[in-house]
Amino acid sequence: MTKPTITIKICCGTMCYIMGGAELHLLKEHLPAHIAPLVKIEGASCLGVCQDDNEDRPPCVMINDELIPNATIQKIITHITKQL
Amino acid sequence: MHNQRFFIEAETYQEKKANQRVCGDACLSRKLKDEDRLITVLSDGLGSGVKANVLATMTTSMALQFTAKNDPLERTAEFIMNTLPIDAKRQISYSTFTIIDINCLGEAKVVEYDNPPLIIYRDGNFYEPSKEVRTLTRPGGRRAKVSYSCLNLKKEDRIIIVSDGITQSAMGTPHFPFGWESDGLKKYIRQTIKQNPEISAHQLARKIVYRASINDKGHLTDDATCHVIYCREPRHLMIATGPPFHENCDSLLAERIKNFDGKKIICGGTTSKIISRELNIPIEVSLNNPDPSLPPVSKMEGINLVTEGILTLGKVSRLLEELTSTEIKGNGPAEQMVRLLLNTDEITLMAGTRINNAHQDPNLPVELEIRRNVIKKIAALLEDKFLKTINIEYL
Ligand code: FES
């Protein structure tokens, strides 16, 4: 069996949740079959993006150590595919 | 309600007579917070159905009002008898009542008129207070015997009041030709408490009514109501929600949570981070969420429940508002919190007042309430609707 090499942390804070993060919780169901076994999905408390005054907006996720703001399921999948 | 010595849990359970739409008994409790006093009235209206329900409801609300105003109990009894509407067919007006008035010292005054005598369970036995019986004249010159008694409640005492639908259940069966009667009921109470010495007031009341219904083979021949008062050690819970206004109070908040003797809830992402940092307890966010309308719960060792803040509080407040019984369906974060809250007697709310600026953005797709307002609403509901004792500390 392949070991997961990518860890995705989905922010479960209030702001991310109401800005569309609720949908990201369904990420697992949307992952293409060849990617799914390589990915480990976890929850995280507020990643701090919502508190900053810059362009980056919630919802956000961390893919390994990289922060992805304005995250959508599609954006996450594209990002993972690039890393593989 | 609580007093210096113990907490008083008061719960009612009732079932209506088979094939009736409404219950002809009524039971009402009110906690007078300023006086630390609890008044309960149980009444059984003449007959069954709507008419009986109106009589019983009028009786309980009148008795409650008058007792709360400290009117002499005889006057109250007399007034009720003279006020009730007269049944056109039978030309009588009638409803029974039992009034219990418990003050802050645990002294109870009891007035009983025509209900089965109240039962006091103490240390495995039944305690009989001495009763004074007085005769009142009802309209039409009929006489009515009203009994008065006083008792000093002790921790672990239970008072059980029932309508005659309970004591007369099983009537005419070979086993109980005259019904279950107080003796049968007492035996059942003793047995049930022996099996489960910590049985809650709600559970005991429900068990008694179920048993009466079984006595009647599942078709109650009269309305059955049971009210149980249980004097016990209070159960405590603390909720920490919101970061303290001054950061140097963070450690204080964490210490309070750590040293609190009772159940603990942390509600809010920032709050849990503060406590996690101060007490060095890691937060584990689970993604497994039975309620997609709210962010999931997290886990922290030593804390009974860790949830998101404002959205969850909003749902808790809605649930508390809509609840009509103490049974809660579902297992989402808000339901879990409501269940913990309702299983507690004294709740301490540690409300941090620092505003989360991100929440004030006018471009948000939903309006986020101000935490302080939601907390106030929840506190008021718990206090007035569910008779809990609440302390709010802002920091
Ligand atoms: S809530 Fe997700 S970054 Fe703050």
C-alpha cells in the first residue's frame, strides 16, 4: 500500500467555515482515485489568515507546510497534482 | 435551585388518559431567584380532557401566584375553590391540589387537598410529617378537608407527588383489586432507588408513570402525573468562551479552568488556543462531524467538550429556545453542549470580552452576533426555562 506523502490541514475556524470552508470538509470525497491514497486529511484550528489585513482570505488549508488561502476543492487538487 | 446546603432538582413527567387529547392534570414549578425559593403545584381537574385541563391549569397558576405573593395558604385554598368555573352537568367545580413551597433554608411548607398524600423518601425509608387538617367551606356549603404540614429537607431526600391516575392504576386487577395505591407505589420507589441510588428526578418521575401505564396494561384509565423533588449535591460546569480583554488575564483564565471542580467546556478557537498554550495541552481537531452546519469539535485532554465559538453558541441558544423536553436528539457540537448544560445545576460562564475584528467585517456572508449578547441570551434561557443557577464572569 502507498503511504500518504501529503498532509492537508483544513482550517476549522469560524471565518474559514463561513467563507466556504464547510465545503472543503468534503474534500476526501472529491479527490481523484489515484491521489486519494497519498493524502492525509486533518483538521486545524484557525491558521491566522483571517486575522491579517492582506490579500489572503479565508478559507484556507495547509498543504504540507504551505499555506493556501482562498482555497477551493479544485485549487487544492491542482496544487497536489503539481507536487506529485 | 440551590440553597446553602444542597441543590433541588424538580421534574415532572405525565401521560394522558388513553384516547384523550390533552392531560387533565397540571403541574407547575417556579423558582423565585431573589428569595432562593421554589414553589411547585400539582392539580388534577374534574373529569378528563380539555375541561379538566382548564380547571387544573387555572388551579396551578392561581396557587403559584398567591403562594409567591406570600398570601396565607388557607386564603389561597379558599380562593381557588370559590373561583373555579362550575361544571354545567354536575353543578360542581372541582380540582385537587398539592402546593409545596421550599425556602432558602430547605424548609418546605405543604398544603394538600384531595391528591394522594405526598411521599417523602429519606434514608431508605418513608418519612411521615405531622399534618394539621383544617376544614374549609366550599361554595354550596360543602366542606373540604385541607391538610397542612412543614418539613425540614435534608440532603438526599426525595419528595414524590402524584395524581390519583398513578395510585389508582391497576384497579380491578386480581393483583391490585383496589389499585396500586400509595403502598404499591412506595414499594416501587424504594426498589427503584435501591437499584439506582443516584436516579435523577426526571428518570424517577418517568419510571413511575411508565409503571402506572403498565399497571393499566398500556391504556391509562386516568391522567397520570408524577413530580419528583430531589435534594442533592449540585453538579457544576464551567464554560470558557472568548479571549480575555487583557492578554495578561490569559493565564488566569487557564488556571480557573484547570482548577475547576466539575465538567468543562471550551467554546471558541482562540480561547482553546490560549488554554492549550497556557496549560500545554495539545488540541486535536477532528474532521468527523455529525452536523455539517457547524465546524467540528476538537479534543483536549481534561476538557469535556471543545467547540468553535460564535456559530455553535448561536445554535445552542436556538436549541434551548425550541426545546420542549429534556431529551435531545442528534450529536452535533451544539447538541452535545446542550446535553452537558442540561445535566448540570450550576453553570459558570467565563466570558472573554476581546472582540474578534475579523468578525466585524461587513462583507461576511452571514451576520455574526456579538458574543456577549448570545451568552446573555443563553444564560437567561438556562435560568428561566431550565431553572439552572448561572454565574457570568466577564474578563
Ligand atoms: S479561521 Fe481559518 S484562518 Fe482563521
